Amino acid sequence: MAELAIAANICGEKLSRSDVLAWEDRRIDAAAKKIGVVAPSPGEVAARREEFVRIKRALGNDELHRRLTRNATIANRMATVQASLSGRRRLCMTELFVPGGSAEQFTAWFNDITFSSNEYELVRACPDHFVLRFVGGRQEVLETNGGSPLTALFDIDYGDVSSITTPVDPAFPYRLDGVAVGSIGKPIGGVRHQFRDTPDGIHARLLVEFPLAMIGTVIRGHRWHLACEFSNWIEAALAANKA
């Protein structure tokens, strides 16, 4: 799959596709250590990405849950406490500028892999994705959020987005919205990803709402997480639309 010259903007800093791939390369090693496996051999990031998703899928969801249970339990307790302290949110945003494609086609592709529970495409997009699947009408997510030392387990509810605090920008006609729900069934955050067409391709404004008390290292790291996963998803979507 050909790499696109996707440009990222994180806090006003312009980053190249190579910058984001270098981050992904490092996270493959960190994520492999997290689940107790040998990381794929050094080499091209695309090849390492495919090998690592193969390793995760071979372990299976139940085994990944088992290996990450302690992490997830601690992270859930912390998120629940943080969310209970204030209804306000700390925002984490990354923007992508994509040469080619259309916002409508990408969001349609993304909704398809999400609601059909295409675990291969969902998990391969970022080394820190371990389990992403639909269970009981919600998406179960087991992942490491950005710069967190812990792996979190939560659900995303795409049906009720009333607790999201970020307003819709009418300049972005396509959206992917969902609310993160903790183990006690209450919102702990949410996503409001917005997309529009440009003369050159797609402009993506990717935004995650964390509890206000979330530490800054998690927010800073998750900006890169967003750049990584959506760059890979957009590349996959554009390749699928050309097929």
C-alpha cells in the first residue's frame, strides 16, 4: 500500500508523514513490550505494522484482555475518578491534510469497518490498539491512550453523543462522533472528528475529549496517536476506493 504525503498539524507544528511513521515505529516496540511479545524485526514501518497486527490477532482478544487486565483496571478507576471531579473536558486535537480522496468516501469507509467490526483494519491502524470490536451495540476499545503508561478499556457509544462538549463546526460537513463510557456506564470522554473536502483532498480535524484532570503527557502523546491511526486509516480507505 503506497504511503501518502499526509501532513499533520499538532499544536501549530507541521509534521511530515515520515515524522508520524517514526513515532509509529517506536510505538510498535513499546506496545510489543506491553503485551509481552517479541517486537517485529527492524525494517520498514509498513512491514512491521503488518507483522505486529498478525501477532496481536494470533494471540486473540481473550488473551490480550488477560495480559492487560491489571492495566485496564487501574486506568478505569483513574478515569472514573477524573470524570467525576468535573464535567469539563481537556481537549486533544490533531489536524491532517490529505492529498487526494474525499471526506464523504472516507467517513463512509470508516463507518463500514467500525459497524461491521472489521478488527483487522481497526487494530492495524495504531500499535497501541489491542482490541476494537462491537459488543452489545457499542464498540469495545482496549488501547493505550497516547502517552499513558496504562492501557485503558472502555466502550464507545455512537448512538448518544449528547454529552460531547465540543460544538459542531458547520464548515466540516462530515463527522465521526462517539462517547467514551467507563465500566460504571457513565461518560468519561468522547470524540468529535470532523472532515471536509479541500481543493487538494481532505482536511481532518481530529478531536478527543478527556476528563479535565487528565495529565498533560497523555494529551501530548495522544495527538501523535491520532495522527498515526487516521493517517493509516485514510491510506487504507483511499486504496480500497481505488480497487
